[in-house]
Amino acid sequence: MKSFFILSIVSCLSAPGVAQKVWKAVSPNNALQIVMTEKEERLTYRVFSGKDEIIKSSGLGIKSSNADFSKGLSFVSAAAKKIAERYTLSTGKQKINHAQGNETTISFKTEDNTPVQIQLRAYNDGVAFRYHFPRVKSSMEIIGEETEFAVPMEGKVWVQNYDLPTQYTPAYEGVYENGIPIGTNAKDAGGWAFPALFQTGQHWLLLTESNLSKDFYGSKLDSNCTNGVYRIAGPQQDEGNGTGTLTAIATGPFSTPWRVIMVGKKLATIVESNLVHHLADANKLGDVSWVKPGRSAWSWWGDHDSSKDFLKQKKFLDLAKEMGWEYSLVDANWDIMEGGTMEELVAYAKTKNIRLILWYNSGGAHNTVSERPRDIMSDPVQRKEEFKKLNRLGIAGIKVDFFQSDKQNMIQLYHDIITDAAKEKIMVNFHGCTLPRGWSRTYPNLVSMEAVRGGENYGWGKEFALKAPELNTIYTFTRNVVGPMDYTPVTFSDYECCKHTTTNAHELALSVVFESGILHFADRAEPYRALDARIKKFLKIVPTTWDETKFIQGEPGKEMVLARRKGAVWYVAGINGENEQKNITLRLPFVQGASYKASLFIDGSHSREIGGNERAWKKGTPVAVNMLPNGGFVLVLQPVK
């Protein structure tokens, strides 16, 4: 039996009269291990990459209203098993996934014989752990968690502040800190949001969580992380307009979310990882062949009142038809549309072979936002009837906005919306929402989530416009690693308040660099129609789902260059996050096949010009690319038979 599958239960004396027990899970390649120790009635864990300790001794434990599962537990048993799963994602960076790891489950009980298990998992690209309660008599109220991540202090972290509650927050739309010292405390009581990316020693770490069920709330990191000790924290009282409780109440057997630590000596391990999906529950919907990711027109970015105007919506359906896009999103207040009805708009869309996506306010008592339609998604009876109506109309999907809370009542609402929508074959996109936590594997009709300060902020955010080049690179190493991201990209025109600092080639590259099951092209119709035929052709064919993703080079805040494959075609894209010109040489050793037609889109002579050419390309031939300050490029490699 190989050493990585040996369950290690070691008793020793760390000091006279002090017994210590050790359990661990080791990755299939033997490179990573998570080691849990019981000493002086306390449970701690450490994470090793080879001989390097990358998470130092960190506390474990969880508390309910009537039991303390953080100390004084009696060991019952331990068991190990291999994880070997093969699954397909409807959206994402990798279509076919192979989840291979090792799990150790350690069972304990309290003095009153209440059982609790701690499950450790190790994969080649990270480790994870969670608390599992196999037997709950009626219900259990979780009131706190003792989990820590003690990160070595030598290094930097890329992380955003978790929002303080307001009418529109929390929504995971804070500005990411660009490589601040590890151990820097958050600016306020909101704390730090997941995911958090660390560079420490020779390693990169990304902390997040996965498989958040209806039985728990969404977690974050506490404000105080002195000495690099980051602690799990829960929601704030005022989230969701004060509705919901701060605790989690579960009935029957349940598990907390997986606490996830992605680990790599190279950033490629982080960027390419699908560990969040590996840890999520398998597809619960069965046949999801009706889930059809694709591209969408969207009128709201350039004209916030356009959703109330039938003629303007027809204009964007015309645009979608011209551009070869499958969908058009009708945003807030469509239910008070003037000049025509939704039924008439659906009928017109059918003549164009375009399907509609409709916006909804998630409220409910949990928000005070007046945009409509509202008070439907929060009501189980109305919600189910609405989905039946949408199915009859042939509506493809919904965009549900303004959740403003990670309390358990909102997590339950997310699950309910997704599952009710699936029964009527409706795709779902969440906005003003929480972070992806693997739900797109469990519910493949969840095709995208916002949870990012995205392109809509050009309408009012001067800080965003100035920081956009830097932030765009950071997102590719953080937010978009953990799940689909509806940034609403590829905008070429400007608002008066907030002009682009990215080049047009940078904007074009975002269609490849960012991953989202529905890609909402956000600009006004005129800028797309004004593009030359070559760029239009690219926007007509760029995929939204990928068979494979490869990281090429980059660093958060500086640049990102990656390649994504769809079938036999490779899309290579790069964005420059710094205000300096950069020259890059692409070698692409992973590309199979000998001969390709190469279509290159690069920065032109100025920021608003996209240049480039088409030419033959042979495998192994270097491709030199120049990026302007805040610039970008796209290279499409189409095999030649």
C-alpha cells in the first residue's frame, strides 16, 4: 500500500505526561499534506508542501448553542478513503474534470455523546477540511467557529474588504488590495472577503470555501489578522436589512462548508484549479442538456431606462441577431415597459431566433431597493408560478439581483431560486450576490454570478475606471478562480464621468480572460456596429465555455496571459494591468497539431485602435506581442487541415 493512503494515527509524548494524537490526509502525488493534532484537549492543524510548513499550527473547532466542539472531545474512530470522481461542467474553465484526492474522517464525541466528525482532504492542488454532524436529533444551532488559517508572515496578500451593510451591500464588490503585507488588519468591522490570495515563501495560497448548503451561512475572514492568523467569521447583524439570524440552524445530518486552501509553487496551479467544484456536491438536476451557455446583448449599461422601452429592446434584439449572439437581457423595470408588451417582445425575439433573459429584484423584506419586478423571487408560491409562466413564454433565463446578505436565510433563498428555476428549465444569473461556492456543479443551470466590481461601475465609479486595468488582472487570480464571473465586459465607449483607462484591445481580451457561462456584452449598440468586420467576426464566435484552460504568465496587479481551448481552437489572451508598455513572446508548447491559421488582435497606434493581422502559424513558432500601457491582445489559433 502506498504511503499516501496510510491513515496516520500516532500517539506520542510531546512533553512529560502530555499525549498527542496525529491524523493526516496526503495528496495523491505526496506533495501536500494536511495534519491534524489533538493536544491538551485542543484540535489544531497544519499544512505542508514537501517540508515547507505553509499553514502553521491553526485552531479548529465549532460551537453550537448546547455543545462545544472545539475542546474536550473524545476520539472514537478514524477512516480513510480515496476520492476518484469524473464529472462534466456545463460552464467553466474545464469541461471534463477528474477529482482525485484522499480523505481522512476523524470521529469524536462530546461528554454527552453528541458526535462530530472532522473530514480532511488532500488533492494535488490543495487541501480542505470541514465539520460534519452525522446525527442531529431535531435541530442544531451553530453559534460560532474557531477555525484559523495561520499564514507565514513573509509575503503579500491580494484581498478585498467585506462590505459593511448598506442598502446595496454586502455584494463582494470591494476594491482588491494589491499585494499588501500578510497580517494587515481590515479597515473596519466588515473583515476580509473570500477568496484571498497569498504569496508566502515559494508558495501561492488561495483561501475560500465550497459546498455551502442551506444549513449554513456564508463565511468570511475576521478583521483582525495580526501575526498572519486569519480567523473564520460569520455575517453581520444588519445584512439583508436586518432580516435573518446570525447563527445557522440545521435539521438532520449536515456539514459545514469546506474550508479550502489551494496551494501551488506556481500561479498556474491556482488559476487552473477547479478544487472549489471538486469539493461541491455532484449534479442534483439530472439531465441538463437544456442548459445552453452563450452570448447576450444588454441595453442597461448605456441606457438605464432602456428596459422600460419596447422599441429600444427591439434594437438590442436586432444587435444580437447581427452579432450572432444567442440572448438579450432585459433589465430592471421591464414589467412597466412602454410601447409594447413582454409577450410582443418575446414574439419579436423569436423572429430573430434570440431568447430573452429577464431581470428580477430578489426582495422581499431583505432589501429596500425599489427596482421591479420585486416580491416575486422571495415568495415561494409566486416564484414557482412565475417560472411556469416564463417556461410557457420560452424565456431562457433570469438575472436576480440585490441579496445583500450571507446569512442563512439568504443562502436558503439562493438554493430555492436555483432549484425552482431548474424545474422549469430556466437558467440563473445572480447579481448583487454572494461568492460562487461550487454551486454551478451542483446546479448546472447556475451559469454566472456577479460578486465583483465589474463593468457597470464605469457609469459612476471614477476610482474603478482608474484602477480597472490593475483590478482586471487581480480578478483572474482571485475571484474568477472560484467560479463564473459576470463582469459585463467588452465596452469601448465612455461615460462622461468615467472614461476607460484600458485600451480597446484590453477590453476585447476580457471576453477570453474572464469566464462566465453567459457573456453579457455591455456596450451600446453603435460601438459594436462601428467595429471593423474582422473584430465583429471574433465577437460572433468567441465561446463562453471552455474545454481546457492554461496559464501562460503574469502576476496579480501586473499582467495576465492565458490560453483557453474550445474544441480544436485555442484562444490566447493577455491584459496589461500597468501603465507601461510590455513586449511578450508567446511559445505555446501545449498546442497540439502542426498548422494553424492565426488571427491576432493587438493594440494599435493608440488606445482606441485595435490592430492585428491573419497569417499561417506553425507549432513551436514564437509569437511576439506588444501591449500598450493598460493594453491587451487576443490570438486565435484555428487548425488547418
